[in-house]
Amino acid sequence: MHPRWFLVLLLTALPVWARAPLVLATTTSVNDSGLLDAILPGFTRETGIPVKVIAVGTGQALAIAGRGDADAVLVHAPSLEAGFLAEKKGILHACLAKNRFLIVGPPADPAGVRWETNVLNAFRKIYLKGALFVSRGDRSGTYVREQRLWKAAGLRPQGKPWYLESGSGMGATLTLASEKGAYTLTDLGTFLFTQTRLKLAPLFDRDDPRMLNQYSFMAVNPERYPWVKFEEAKALRAYLLRPDVQAAIGNYQKARFGRSLFEPLGGECILPIK
Amino acid sequence: MIEAEGLERRYPGFRLFLDRLEARPGEVLAVVGPSGAGKSTLLRLLAGLEAPDRGRLRRRGPAVYLDQQPYLLERTVLENAAFGLRLKGWPAARARVRAREWLERVGLSGLAARPARGLSGGERVRLALARALAVEPAALLLDEPTANLDPANVARIEALIGAERAAGRAVVLVTHNLFQARRLADRALFLLEGTAVEAGPAAAFFERPADPRTRAFLSGAMVW
Amino acid sequence: MNEVLEITLRSLGVSGAATLIAAAFGLPLGLWLGARGAGRLARSLLYAGMGLPPVVVGLFFYFLFSRSGPLGGLGLLYTLPAVAVAESVLAFPLIAGFTMAGVASRAEGVRRLVKSLGGNELQAFLTLLAESRRVVVAALAAGFGAVISEVGAVTIVGGDIRHATRVLTTAVVLETRKGELERAAVLGLLLLGVTLVVSGLLVVFGEREAA
């Protein structure tokens, strides 16, 4: 561990080991799953480009990138990504992987979500029952999706006494839901990692397009922010889309959980970016 | 010795004025009077801690002043006692030797290595005295040194004052304790609302005070 | 290197550096103001500074160091030096303020004492400095304690980047966010332990009686 003094970065005659680090802003759910810790070292070994990962909510990641303080982003909120692209802040959008969102909740399942095949009906049941529900309450990809689902079901839970907004990361939100015996929407990865500690059961775990969680990569536009490490960002994009790396992403923790945490998309988006 | 002429000091709502005052070697001058009369101010002027607004002050030889609540440094008793000497430029070892002698005289030698802050009221005054006397000043200005002390300590300190007087120092003693003043004083001065009402040799002052106000004060009546 | 050790050393290093920087400016200022007397403006500013919300300071430096910001060319955002700078701004008013208050409370007594024994102003000032050692220790302990436990500004300016700017406090937040509460508690205890050790060292070495 040594401090990276700014002077080292400025020197033009840089030895390979001191190439400027790439700043990647991503979401807490991606970071906390450990995927990046598994996949990125290979990139640094091959290219000599170190990657600095800043893990915040999707909203903050895009805000940071929108000031040119990050060189690339890895997020999972198609509507926010569309806005980012439309403002010409990001380019070279690529869909990297997918998994799904789940509704988890108390094993006793007072709202009877378990047998629902339609996710909107599941939300309606929770609403009608007045069952405790914990929301992220931030600008995370999970929260964005949760709001869209409520809206699609024609419901407005804000202000209801059973609707709790945690303002925390996914792990902390799951802990809260577990403590209170509440329902919540979660991404697959975080849930699998923390499942053993929690008193929550996966109640809606289906291949429903509305529950699709799609992870995308975007490079920050060098035309708007001339200082960004665009070449490095392109290199990272190429690396992440390479078949062998995509396969590695798909295999991440597969043996442990018996299912893929991140199913590779190879650049083909399933959810439209809008 | 100290000589003051036409000494004046003004504060909002108060004026201290003394036409003439002398502190002579080998003599204890007791300054008595009610609270607020200006006794402490007078002492500070004589010590040079405050500058008079008008008047002349002549000092022959160094004068040392002892505060009502003596300030002790965050060091050991010995280092406190030696402090005055160090200020005068004495090397540390010599200062410590002399300081020890004085600690012996005030009866604090057993506590030499202790932190000064932990001393009792009487011990603090004795330490401050030792500190002040160690520099062997020509004049000693004491502001109620035995206030709030038990009789044993009072006696001890009075003995020290007597010894200093015998050694030829000029002592000015501000005190509330009229008995103490009678015991120690060669001359006395009654200060009331910033003016010297009466002054003179102790015997006459205490037995046959000339001014009715002095009489009233000495007999214990409230004097405004 | 064990990652917990790495994070601990980094916490110590950046907070220690920040305290030293803040002390380099704050101690002389505090001593000066305490000895000479501080006006109401100086006191108000220092006391307000002691209550500066750390996240506000963090945001300020974020905008300052952001690549879109005025000092963006320095590339300091998300680096340890930036964290140290932000932390030293937080520690400075604490160190200066505590020192000033402590020295001021002693100034009059020391001055009277020195003059009553026939000393001069310079001797009074030097004695005051010597007498203020405990005050300085307290001020340094307060400054260090404030910055090593700081998390908001450190996160905003440093980014909590693994192997780069992750420190004990941000690691606690991270583990809590992930729901790993036991790990967070262990890191928290470690943080407390580090702070205790440093404070203890400050007291032991700082308050040693001078010859």
C-alpha cells in the first residue's frame, strides 16, 4: 500500500507499473457481491491499468461520472442510463450481465406472495394486506425498479405506515427486513450472500421480464470531459465483453450457490435503455 | 524599601489616592480597612504590577508580591520554590539548593518532589512564601497571606514574617485580621474608600486612634 | 498484508498526518491568541469552526478537487492526500480553539506570578508556553480523535476505495451496509482501541515533567 502522489501520475515517461488508474463508479450491490474483486485483477495484470472502484448508489455513481470524476460506470438502472446517454455524458453503452430481482419476506408469508405468478399482483397483495415492506429509499437501481413496479401496479405506498424506507445499502436493508419480518425487493446476488444470516425466504423468484436486473457499462464521454481516461475505459469495456471474461462472470460463485449470480449478456441488451 | 508620593489610581467609580507612603527596611507596615477600600490595588501599585495614573514610586532593591491566591505552576513543589531564582538567572542546581533551604524553613521539605497542584491551602501559601523569600527581596508585599488558614499555619507564617522583618526586609502586610495586625505591625495604615484616613506607629494606632472612623473600624463597627 | 492491518495503518497514517498539519498551524495560533488575548471575532470563528459539519467540509473539498472543479487539474480527488487535507481542516479549529482557551485561562495567573517575582514580559510568555503542555496534549488528542472517527467527509473525498482510501470508519460503514454486523463491530472496536492507544501515548509523553 503506498499513496499515489499526483506527481507520479503527471510524469509522461511512465513505467508500465505506474499507468494512470481508471476510476470506475459502480453500485453497492455489484461491489458487495465481490464480482469486481474477482474479475478486475486480471484486467490490471494484462494491461497494467489499475482500477479504482468507487461503490455508491446508482444515482451517486452517475452524478460523479456526470462531473467527470469517474472514467466509467457500471450500473443497473436502464431509465437513468438512458438519461445519461441522452445528455451525452456517457458513450459506448454495453450490457454486460443480468440477474433478477426477488421479492423476499417472512417465511410465514402473511400476504400470500409465494403462489403469485404475476409480480404486480404480488405487490398488490402486499399493499392490500398492509404487510410490512422495506424500501431502499435511495436512488439505487433496486429502488428505481421497485418504484416502477408499484407504479405499474397502480399503487402508491409512500406514506403508508407499513412502508419503511431504510436509506441504506442492500445488505443493511435485508437485515432490517429480516429483523422486522418485512417484505423487500432485492437483487439476487446480495440475497444469496446474506441468506444464511437472515430469516427471510425467497417468495417471488421467477423469470419475469419485469424483474430482470440488467447491468450495463458506460464510458464517460471524452468530448465532454477531456481529461477522462478514455483509452483505458475502452480497454476495460473490451475486457469485460471478452468471451472468456464473460464466462468467468457467469461462473462467479456458481459452484457455491448452484446458480449464476451474473448471467453474461455479451453486449446484447434485453431490457431497452429508455 | 519603597517610597510613594502622590500615588493615584482611578477606576470607574473608585479613586485611590495616597499622599505619602513609606515601607521601611526591618519594619512591618500593616494596611487595614474594609473590603473594597483599595488595599489590594495599593499593594499591586507598590509591587509594580499596575502602573499608577499619577504619582511617583521609588524602590530600592527588588520587591516581591504575594497574591491572595498564589498561582502555582504545574511542576513539583521544589521547582515552584526555585522558580523565582530561575527567573533571576540562577542555574538550576544552585536554585534547587537554595529552594530546598527555604522549603525547610517553611516546613515543606517532605513534599519537595510532589506536584505542587496537590497541596492544601496552608501548604500553598507556605510554598508561595518560600518561592518569594528565596530571592531575598528587599521588600515583601503580602496580600492577606493567612486568610482561610488554620491557627497552626497562621502561627507559622506569622513567625516567618517576623523573621523576615528581623532580617531587615520592608514588609507591607494587607490583612483583615486586626489581631494579626496588632501582633506583627510596627506601623499601621487605615485605608477607607481609597484614602488613608490614619497612619502611624502601631501602638498609638491601635490603642489611641485619632480619627473616629478608625475607632469605629477597630471596634468592629461597619464603616462605610 | 492482511487487509485489516492495511486499513488500520492507513487510518493511523492519514489521521496522524492530518493532525500534524493542523497542529503546525493551530498550535502557534492558539498559543498566540491565548497569550495575547483573543478578540470576540477570533473566538467566534474558532468556536464555529469546532462545530463545522464534517460532511459539509467533505462536499466543499469534493467540489474543489473534482475534475470539473477549480483544482481538478491536480487529480487529488479520491486520493489519500485529499483526505488528509479535508481532515486537517476539520482538526485545525479544534486544536487552535482548545489551545487558545487553555492558554488563556493560565495567561493571567502566569503573568502575575512572573511579574510579582520581578520577571519581564518575555519570561512570562516563555513560562506560559511551558505551563501549557497539558493544554497542547488535550488539543492534539481532541484533534486526532475527531479526524480518526470521521467518516462522512472521508467517504465523499476519498471514495472508500479498496486498497487506496479505505479506512477503519469507512470499512465499518461498508460492512454495516452489507449487513455484516459482527465484522463491523470488530472493526469498530479496533478503531476505539487505536484511538485509546494514541491518546494514552499523547498523555504519557506529552505530560512528562520537564527537567
